[in-house]
Amino acid sequence: MKNLKYIAAVLGLVLVLVIVASLVLDKKLEEDSTFVSDIVDFDKLNVTSSNNESNKKDLKLSDNTVFSENPEDNSDSSENGMFMKATLTREEWQNRIDNGINSSGLREADIKCKKLYYYSHLDDFKKQLYLEIYICLRDLKTGIPLCSTSTDEIDEAFNCVMYDHPEIFYADGYLVTRYSLNDEIALIEISPAFTMTKEEINEQQKYVDAYAKAFLDNLPKNSSEYEKIKFAYEFVILTTDYDTNAVENQNIISVCRYQKSVCKGYAKTFQYLTSLVGVKSTVISGTVGNGDGHAWNLVVCNDQYYYVDCTWGDSSYMANYQSTHNSDDINYDYLNITTVELQKTHTISDFVEVPLCNATKNNYYVREELYFTSVDEEQLKKAFKFASYSDRNTVEIKCSNQSVYNKMGQYLFDEQNVFYYLPSKSSSMKVFKNPDLLIYSIPLE
């Protein structure tokens, strides 16, 4: 059962909004669907003025060519220069400048994005391309000439932007228009596929703001970095039900407004909330099970990387798809885990380089003293008391290795010593086992 305190906090703030009647396009996408793109091709000579000699020059730009905002100055040393692989007319240059794709606009965007995970893993040229696409998405611009003439580069940059920016919830793909010159691609314009008007975005943003306010208002003061991550994990889980039919389920609106989502919505909302409290996190994609698409988070806690999977922490998901945990409580098995632990059940996409997560100091079970390196009777007593004091229906214990896991199972269940620790005098009980992560979950009732 979901914790009503958090749900009431969110729904109470949402209900006080002045709801304006508006039609919002609900996109029902496949779980973890990729962004949709489309391509239109034109011959550049046939769509631009034949009197402009700049339209007729051959495409002979290297990957490292730098152009200033003056199309006649292509000096590589231009202080205010930018990379450019495309062949642009004066009008096309001016289009970029007028729409914020200029030196000052790129510098401003770089300040905003420079610490984001996907952006930081790009080379300098792709960073500029990323920033150009980010500005188009941020400012709702269409038909903007880009610095790249490669649809693969554009697709990579677009996806990086969307992974880095959960606040961009109003686009689900893009259209590129390619212009050819002498049988080579001379120019590509991008038009993001916006799913909402500016008015509809503003309306949805009210729900996002209300949800964020509820999170910040309930976050305990002076929380440590670990406590912020744990609270965001709990908050997303307690306010969301897993539902493959949820509307807007590839973005944060599904959670912030409708409280129903799939893994991408969980992961992006966790990313969004942690960003509000200065915690670095990003969305990672891959597969689970029989190759089903999935998304989760990579987070930095006290300068160490960990994986977090809010979806697999939600009882409404676990009840339908897993049997390793009591469905009445949050499952903390996937809060701050290592690469080795994650890879027991998840396959990480090779879309972006990811660090090796091998730290355990800030794992939930370690931090909460539920991590066992031996069968310690006193520690077991504390673990059962911890569950009672925390109003949890389940006691969870994590073992340091397979040998300890086996010995713990023998001691508690084969020898039936578990009844010594249970608060009730029941003569029967059940246990949930997660052999992948060496965890036992024991219902108290």
C-alpha cells in the first residue's frame, strides 16, 4: 500500500492549481520507445536563389573548420567562432543568429549544460551540435540550420539532449530536412516534433512545479547527499503506480500530473528531483529479462557512482513482474548498487560510456546497517527492531557473499530461528529471496 502522506502532499498541491480547460495531446508510446525521426531531402540549388554565388560552392569543409558569425570570415582562430560543416547562405546564417544559435547563445547554453552527463561525454564539435539542438528544444524553434551534415551525429546529439534534460517533456522526436549540393549533403535543418503548444507546456509545468514543491517541502532539512537520494527514490515510488497504459509515460508529466508511468517516467522524474537538490544523476537505458527495454539512473553520492532503479523499487511493478519482495513495502534492493550487482539482471546500452560502479559505502543496506558479513544475532535483533521503528511490514537483510547468504538461510529458515526474532508468535511465515543480490525479505505479519 502506498504511503498516503507523500501522495496527499503532492495531490493537495496539484488540486489547488487553477485548472484551465485545454486539450493536451496524450502520446501513448511503447515502453522505452526511441525518439522518432524523419528525413526530407531537397537539392539546395533548386530551393535557393541562383544569383547567390555562395549557394554554388562545393562542400569542402573539414571536421575542424571553424566559422565566425560573419559567413565571410572562416578563420580557425576566430575568438567568437564556431564549428561548421554545413554550407550556409547569408540568410541561413542570419536565421541561426536570430534564433539564438550564436556565440552568446551557445556560451549561455554551455554554462547550463556543461556538468550534465551526456553532454560531458561528447567531443567539442558534437557539444556544439548538442547545444544547437538544445536551444531549438528549449525555445520551441523549428527549421533551424545545424552545424552538422550527418543524420547520425544529429540523432546522437538529439538523444543526448533528451537524456540530459527531463524538463523537456514536450518533444518526442524530430524532422530533418536535408539540402544537397553537387550530390553531397550541404545543409540540414531540424524541426523538433513538439507534442504541445507553448500554452499547453505552461499548463503542464504547473503540475511539475507543484510536484517539485511537495518534494522539497517534505525533504528533511540538512539532509545529506545519501538522504536526498534515498528520499527522491522513496518520493517517486510512493507517488507513482506502474502502468503501461499511462499517458505521457516517456516523460515526467506521467508522474508529476498523473502519478502513473513506466520506467522512463520514473527515471526522468528521479533525475529531475535530484537535480533540484544538487545531486548529479542521469538516465541510463538498456534491457532486462528477455531483452525488454528498460531505463534507470546513474547517480553520484559522495563522489562515487551508483546505480538506482526506482521502477524495480516499486511494489506496484514488483507485484506484477517480480517475486523477490513483499509488495506492501518499498523495495530498497536497487538503491545505490554496483555495476556487478546491476548486471545480474540488467544489460547496459552502449550508447554512452558509463563508469564502473564498485563502491558500496552508500548502498542502502550498508548505510542502514542491514548488511551482514556473518550470521550476527545481535545485528539481526537490531534489523528487526529497525523495521518496527520504521513502520515497515518487512525486514530486509543483505549478505556480503554467497557463503554468508547460505549460512543465513540455514540459520533463519532451515533451523527456524527466524521465529525468535519475529514480533508475533506465528507458527508459519514466508520469505522472499533475491539470490542475485543476496537479500532476504521477511514479512513481519
